[in-house]
Amino acid sequence: MKGIGMKTKTTYICSECGYKSPKWLGKCPGCNSWNTIQETVITEKKTSATRAMSISNGGSVRMPKKIGDVKVGYETRYKTGLQELDRVLGGGIVQGELILVGGDPGIGKSTLLLQICQKAGEERKILYVSGEESEGQIKIRAERLGVTTENLYLVSETDVETVIECINEIKPDIVIIDSIQTMNRQDIASAAGSVPQVREATNAFMHIAKSLGISMFIVGHVTKEGAIAGPRVLEHMVDCVLYFEGDRQLSFRILRAVKNRFGSTNEIGVFEMCDSGLREVENPSMMLLEGRNVDISGSAIVCTMEGSRGVMAEIQALVTPTGFGNPRRMTNGIDVNRVLLLIAVLEKRARMNLSNSDIYVNVAGGLRIDETAVDLGICAAVATSQADIPLPPDMIFIGEVGLGGELRGVSQLEKRINEAAKLGFKSAIVPKQSLRGVKIPDGFAAYGIKTISEMINMLRRK
């Protein structure tokens, strides 16, 4: 039975951008997506988020302040006990930070968050809210992971109002919501996981986190396209968005920050899934190069910068005569459009005949690279695969390739070379203009070239 003063109306909301329409539309006018408009019944009344704001403001309206009158204190950070996670977060969990963790089912999101409870629970009070598991199931998983802290509180609940009551009663320092798609608000007449439910639940948790200074982790499910399920506005509301990447069939996981108001968005953390949970991988380059075959053609080593860390990766290319009318172009770990552009440059500027060949390009180890500094490595892998000539096993390739076949300069070349030398590589082919002012380690040779043709001629001589 509806309460007094409550109004119920039907509206249509886009699951991608949150656009509202009074009627159903096939195409969203806000983001131009098809078949994303969903019917939603909304009950209008004062929300718990609004009440939380009123309580935190002392029941009065917050007035604007001059920027000079705003007092700023130092960020209070909590260490998680996992150096890889602390690196991605920018040094630890910031007090009052709202963190969204996304990833495929079974990738390790709940495992990671339960593991950090052991170290953070030494000094901080933690509330773990699960809408998918009972307290007993969480306890069994915690024992398997070695989580024995007494400061960890468990509750299996899906009602947002009840969760907020638990937070006000326990007053934890860190709250973990697993997952936001299971949370439900009674004043919204739609199923859990719908756009209004996810948006309003996150909004309520955001206000309670900011008003009480609670650090909060929110687990978000992902769609089959890899995006976090729910409206895109969800990612704009939080302070940090972390994505778990990797194949569930493989043991290695990559944690990447795609948004971080308190740190860099280029850092990655690398973990290995073991029987006892996630184990940190201190040297990702060794992991990505493990099992490499140095005697085959089409294998080139590149160095990509992930924040302040240089990561060595293997680019594999396979060029074979096509058996179809149109040759196939497939990539894994690299943007296919970038590879198509480089193939066109090789055909035009290096006089290579690739129009009758199927070309497959892969980044070994499950890493995804979007940096243009690996262009030269892709070109070297494709060229040597067609010629069936192995590359020197101790050589790396660094450089961006332009449409004219010229090599463009790259940033942080000295860090990349030092990382390669540390792993035992002896030489590198790099853009000539980038060598100015770069200190080369002893025993390491850096060959500066200007065009892609120079690189191919150099490889033929070797």
C-alpha cells in the first residue's frame, strides 16, 4: 500500500547514459544506442540519500564558500597489504573514497576484497555486505584465504535502508558492497539491478560515505561487452573505477584503474590466482615473457609504459596465404584498426605484398596494449613472419610509426631501455631523435633509425 504523498509514474530510461523519455524509443537520443531504453516505474518521495545529506548538514542548507576559506587537510590513506593494489589506487585507500570494482564473473573481485580485510582489519573496522552469499559462505571463503581478523563484520543483506542502518550502528572505517546489482530500495518500484535501482543505491552509498568519511568498495557486474552493467553515470559518481582483466582459464589477472581522482589512471597491478587466493606478481615482465620461443619468426619484444612501470611484452604475428576471397585480419590485445593502419604502411612504404595474406596479431600473456610506442614491434613481427626469419632473441623494438613510414619519438625511452637491460636484453631499435640525452647502460646497444624501411634492411642484414 502506497504511503501518503507518494506518486508513482512510468518512465523510460536508457541503461547506457541514463536518458529519460516519457515513451519508449528504439534509439536513445542521448547516446545513440539501440534497444537500451527500459520501462521503469518510479515512486517519487524523499530519498534516503536526501535524508542522509540533511543529517550530515545538520538539517540546514549548505551555503557556498570562497575557495580561500576552504580548509584542506592531508589525505588519510589505509594500506591494503597488497602492494600491487596500493600502486593502482595511488598509495592506498583514501578515507571517504568510493571505489567501483568491475570484472567478469569468477575473475577474482570478491577474493581480492576479502583478502585486503586481513591487513586493513589490523587497525580498521570493516563491514562486508553481501547480497549474493550468506554469512556462512563468506566465513568459509575467508578461512580458505587466511582472513582471521576480529575487526571484520559480515552481513547478508540486499535492502539499502537496512545496510545504511548497519553502517550507522557499527560505524566502520571500510565498507564492501558485493554487489551493487543485488541492492534494492523499497521506494523504487523496479527489480534489483535495474537502472534506477543501481543509480539510486549508489547515490545513497556515496552520500553516506562522504558524510561519515567511510571508504567504500562497490562490486559491479559487467555486461557481455565488458562494460559495468547499469547506467554509465555510475562510473561518474564514484571516485575510482578498477577493472579486473584476464582470461578465467589462465591464472594471471591484471587490475587496471580507468578512473582515479586520487592517483594515476595508467598504473596496473598484476596478480596470479592460486589455491590460497590472489598472489602478487612483482615482476610482470618475467610473467609475460615466460614460455617464449626464441627460434620462431613473427615474435617481437616491446616495452610499454604502464604508469611509472615499464612492462616487457611479446608481440606475436602470423602471416599465411589466404584461402578466402578476402584476407582475414584478427588481433588479440591490440586495437585492430591500429594494426590495419600499420599493415597499410608496410605495403605502401616498405613495398611488402600483404594483400593476399591472412594476418593474425596477438599479445602473449593476456595483456591489452593501447600505446603507440609498440608500433615498431608490430611491424617487425609482421615483416619477419612473412619472411619466416626469427628476430634476434635479445633485441627489443620501441617506436611509433607514422603514415609516411617515419619513426616518431616516444616518451620515457631511458626507463624502457633500463627495464630491458635489467631483464638481459642487449639491444634495441628506437627512433633516432629520441636518443638525444638518453644514457645507455653498459653492454647495451641502441640503434637509432628514421624510417620503417631502415629497420627491415637492418633485420635482413642480421
